[in-house]
Amino acid sequence: MDRFRERFDVRHYTPIPYLLDALLESYQDWGGTANLPRIAIVDFRDVPTWSEFELLKTAFTDAGVPTEICDPRDLVFEGGRLTANGVHVDLVYRRVLINDIVARPDECRALMDAYRAGAVCMANSLRCKMAHKKAFFAVLTDDRYKHLFAADDLAAIAPHVPWTRVVRDTGTTRDGQPIDLPEYLRRHRETFVLKPNDEYGGTGVTLGWETGEGAWDQAIARALSESDRGWIAQERIAIRRETFPICERDGIVERDMLVDFAPYLFRGRVAGFLTRLSASGLANVTSGGGQVPAFIVSRRNP
């Protein structure tokens, strides 16, 4: 290890300072006037990420920014002011999912009333939901919508966004040629994945290349029957795999793992990396994946 450090510089980014800067900049853009706005990190108390919120609160507070953690049910909106744990809040760092807000409106009423009234800056705003909808990729890759994008946009979309369609019993196009979508999916099972339009954590995902023909046909039938809910079919892309040492009861073994490498971006700035490993085709932690630290390694100048 000492020889390695002599030859290379190793950097480990923490995204917390970038996150705090992005929150404060968003507050200023919103029109906030408090010199040090009080932040409320808001989510339901039983979420598994609550310990993360405690780390953020400590970091934000140490940086001089007063911060509270609260359940949406602990918020009160009265007299044009939103309070959390009895203190006034200027900026909400919303971690409660929009799906949960919709499903539990009474419990989130104070938060939403304050948001509608413009009484508090909320990041992320509800407008971010568009990027969470997987059908968004169908808009990007469907020939019918090319006129909505500039040439530079189309040049960026083509190599980076996999071919995607909302699953319906209808025709569409592929490489400019008309196809019957359900039949096309049946014939190309090993090159497609089916996903619900609005889910997370790998819920409902069916990987054609890991699914038998009968189960794949059932997945297509379900997607067609639940068109109101919305399902998408997306082309398989090559995913990087590497061998990693794994600790097991009988010792350390090497295992071929899928590598999911995603940068944290706050207001256009790279602020670290989320790296997940999985032995299966799904990298979600809730679906059996695991998270590992990521480092930037560069050769030192002689």
C-alpha cells in the first residue's frame, strides 16, 4: 500500500459540502433573504435513510447552518409560517417521496400548504417528478418527438439514451421501420427489460435475458393490461462487470459483479460518486445490490 501511495494520488470526495452549497444557492434563487436559513430535512420517521439525515444535520450544523430533521406530521403551517419541531423553517430539504405525499395527503398537508403559499423554499421542488418518470425516455427516443429537440440535443440523446417505448398494444417505429410493439418484444426477449413507469428500488422490473419465455409473455400481458399505470420497454445496454473479493463464512472469494457507477451532481457540479455492486442484473440495494466507496486515483508526477 505504501508503494501504491508513493505512485498515485487518491482522492475520496464527500458530497455533503456541495449539497449544502446547492441548497443555499437554491434558497437564494428562490428569493430567500435569511443570511443563514434554517433547514428542515423532511421525511417519514420510519424510512431506512434516517441515519443519513442525522449525518447531514451534524454536517450542516457544524457549517453554521441551523438544521432540523422532522417527519411531515411534525410540521405546522399557521399564519403564513412553517414550523418544524416548534421552530420556524426557511428551507425544506424534501426527502419525502412525491408518491408518499400523494398517498398520504393529510399527513403532508402542512408541507404542501406552505409550498403552495410560497412560504418556504422547497428543494427538490415537485417539478423534479418529470425526471423520475421512466416514460420520459420514450419521449427522448421516439421519432414522433424529434421536432421538439435541437440538433445538439438529438446528438447527445442518440449515444446515451437506450431505445424506450411505453408498452401499448399498438405499432411504433424502430430505426425508422414500423413494428408491432408487443410482438417485437416477444421476439426480442433477451434484449429488453420491462419496468413500471413510476417505481423505484427495482420494484416490478423484469429482465428479459434472465426470464423464461413464459414469464416474459406474462410480464408483457401485465404491462398491456395495466396501461393506465404505465409500463415501459427499454433496450438492454452493456453493463460493466468486474471481479471483486467477497467476504463469506469460509473466507474470501472472488465473484463477478455488475458495477453501477453514478456521479452525484449538484447544480451541475460533480460532487462524488454512488457505486453499487450486484451479482444479479439489478443493482438496487433493496434488490440485493451493495454500495461500496469510490475513489479517484491518478498517477503522481515524478
